[in-house]
Amino acid sequence: MIWTKNSVIEYISKWNENDIYECIKKQKKSVRTLAQNSYYWWVIIPIISEHHWYFQVETHELIKSIFKLKTTTWLNTSEFKWFINQIREIWETKYWVIIPKPEDKNLLNWIDENY
């Protein structure tokens, strides 16, 4: 159950003094954005797949194995940004594969030409 600060205070005021309670604070996690996900699946994965002659699912599995991830689903926005930058850096330095940055003005032209 998720509570607001006021509802917690109201609830605590009704507690029995002889009982012991534990309270856990959790941070709200921002999962990656739709734009990040689209960039990953529509730009990064196809470019790497084409370079290695892999199916896109195989490329995704390869990338997960490199980073020792079981899934990328739960990466938040900053973690996913780091993940994307690392992928771009690895393929640029190791394989000489240039992956356009999301803010690159030529990215839309690249997508139009390839899809």
C-alpha cells in the first residue's frame, strides 16, 4: 500500500504503544522514457545488427550479455542514458561503427532512408 505523509501520521496516531513497527522509505523510480526505448530499438539495435549480420533479438541478447544484464526493462532514465552511451562508445572504438546521437540532426534523415 502507498501512503501520503498525512495518511501515515493519521495512521500512526492510532497505533498501540506496546507494538513494534517498521517503516521503509523507497525512492520513486523513473523507468526509461519512450524516446529512449525508441532510440534503442529503432536506431542502435538495427545499426549493430546490420554490422554483425545478426537478427535484432540476437543483438539485444549480445548487448545484455556484454553488460551482464538479464533485462534492460528496469533501467531508469539516467541508467539507460549511461547504457546507451556505453554501447555507442564500444561500437565506435572497437568496430568503427558510428551510431548517431539522439540529438543529431541527421538522425531523422537516417531513419527516413532506412525505414
